[in-house]
Amino acid sequence: MPTMTLSSDQQFSLDSTLGCGQVFRWDRTDDGWWYGVVGRRVIRIRQEGMQIIFHGAPGSFIKNYFSLDLDIIPILTSIDHDPFIHTAITQCAGLRLIRQPKWECLISYICSTNSNIPTIRRRIASIAERFGKTIDFEGKTYFTFPEPSSISCRGFEDLTECRLGYRQPYVFDTSCSVTDEKCWEETIDRLPFEDARKELMKMKGVGPKAADCILLFAFQKYESFPVDVWIRRIMREHYLPDLPGNAPLTTREYDTIRSFARNHFGNYCGFAQEYLYAAREG
DNA sequence: GACCAGGAAGAGT
DNA sequence: ACTCTTCATGGT
């Protein structure tokens, strides 16, 4: 079984990283193993102190996926500007931002709107099960996340079983437009942040929040600061107590919150967002 | 049944 | 550019 030894200044917690809600296709067994599908691979991985034990992918792949090449200490230092974020950083020590497959991330966050994490997970699993390819791994069957064309070439109705609700046309429509435009990832990647954001929001079902998540989790745009109901609550309570009334989140308030965060936490405010989110409710 | 969850689109102003 | 309504699902 391949292993990797973390260096002493290389903070990493597998449980925080896979359990914080940034990815939806990993499961932890009672004995501490995580199983996940990434691209065409099934990966089994666990952590024992400074040792990472894994199977299903080369070490270089693991290192890149979990962004273990990134020097995280200076990044955390750069966002550690107040006692509240300091507590979150301490609480979720070793949380890393994963480099997610872009297409899967796009659909995942289209499926995430106005939902909770268990429901989102079920939707993604259902899409993979019905449209992906099977992979046999250690006697069990897993499913890849389907290519855009695998969804778009089938009828709209085939998605109904996935129970996406009002998101079904968004997923289908985005699958069609991405099937047509092969190099959308390059386009997004090359653009400066605000332009990339606008470009993503042209896709059906992608608003400000989903765009920010996709930019953060799939494109490593660390200046992104997604604002969901939890983050909004936390920011209003601890950083922006003077914001008016508790009405539905408007575009203006969203922008107020994210520009505050960008100023307060700096260019790596996306890390701050994920630590605050992971440390929510407790 | 009401209310909530990693919101967004569309219509009407 | 802003406000309001509607959207489908599953859990508490």
C-alpha cells in the first residue's frame, strides 16, 4: 500500500478536508478509510498522524488533488486578522482546498442551490449512477461522473429520475452548452476574477454563489468568497452587525459582504470562507 | 404544516 | 438597476 509522509510544517487533515462540505462524492467508513471517485479513479485513503495511506492513484495525483504542494502556513497567516477567524483556523487545522474536476464541480454547485448537503450528495450520486461509467474496485461497483455529452445526448426526461427539482433544466441546458463549447475551462481560467465570474454566470443555474464556489474549488481563484446562508449569518453576526434587516439576500448585500471579506482577509479570503464555513455551528 | 437548506431565474416595475 | 414571486426536494 503506497504511503506518503507529511513534513512537519505541512498541515493536513484528511477528515477536515473531505468532511467540510466542499466535495460531495467521498464517504468515510467507520474504521477511518475514505472512499471517493475522482475522474476515472476510485481512491481509498486514510490518515495516521503524519502518514497518508492510499490506493487507486499515484502519489503525485494525491498531492495535486489535495493541494499538498501549496505552502499553507503563510496563507493562513495572511488571513488570520482577528480572534474569530483565528479560532476557526485552530478548530479546522489542516483543512485544505481541494482541486476539483471542473465540469463535475460546475454541475455539483448547480445542484446545490437551496438545498442541504445530504440532498446534494444524493443528487450527484444519482447523476453518476444513471449517466456515468461503472468502475469495479475491490469487489464493489462505483460510477464516474458523466461527460457533458453523456447527459446532453440523452433526452431531458432521462434526468427526471435524479430528482433535481427545478434544477433539472439548468443541468440539462448547461450540459448542452458545455458539450458545444469544448474549451470553456480554458476561457474561465484565463480571465481575471470578475470577468470569469460573469462568464460562469452566463450558464443556466449559475448565480453569484455557485460561480464563487466553482471559482474557488475548481479554478483555485482564492480571492473568491462564496456567501451562502451560513456565511451570511456568520458575517452579519461577527463582522458586519450594522447591515440592515434580515430580508432575502440581495445582490447588493452579497457584494457588500464579499468585498468586505476581500479587504479584511486579503487575497486568500477564499480560505477564510472555507474555515468559517467548516467551523459553523460549533 | 411550517420552516429550512452551500440560490437562481423571470417578470414586473 | 431594484423588488417580488416562483421554483422541487427532503429533512426537522
